[in-house]
Amino acid sequence: MLESHAGRFHDALATLGGVAAAATATRKTETLLEIVAGHRDKVLVFSRYRATLDEIEQSLAARGLSCALLHGGLDAEKKREALASFAATPACCSPRTWAPRD
């Protein structure tokens, strides 16, 4: 019986994971992008979760905007590359580059 419950739990968790993976940018991400689009200067965004950073990166890329990710999973060389990329980019985005959806 315990194995039956574990199997159903696993199936439900897999289904939930699939739904989460298929989800588009959340409202929080959309709001963040609206804020970022209003700045001409570089913007730093902090997140507790790497999955959130991945979502933000994908949302920016979908709008043709660049970003540099820096997180604890990067080795020293990748961190240096991310910092150099951020330093070398004149501005992360421009309000003329992207306009929020209605």
C-alpha cells in the first residue's frame, strides 16, 4: 500500500513538474521586465533561486535583451566571464528596445 501511495505521489509530482516547466514567464517576471525596460542604465537583479534566474534570462533573451548570470554554481572562470560581460555591456536594455505587453 505504501508503494502505491509513493507511486501516485511520484506521478503527481512528475505531472506538476511538467506543468511548471511548460509555464511561460510569471507575472512577477513580466513586472520585473517592465521595470527593467524603464531604465537606461544597467540593472542588477537578485534572486534566491537559480530557476528564477533561468526564467528571467529566457524572458530577456526572448525580447532580444542580454544579461549576465552570476550564481554559486559557476566556477571561478565563468564568474570572471560573467562580470566582464556585465562590465563591457554599455547598457542592459533601453526602453525603446522593448515595450511591455498590454
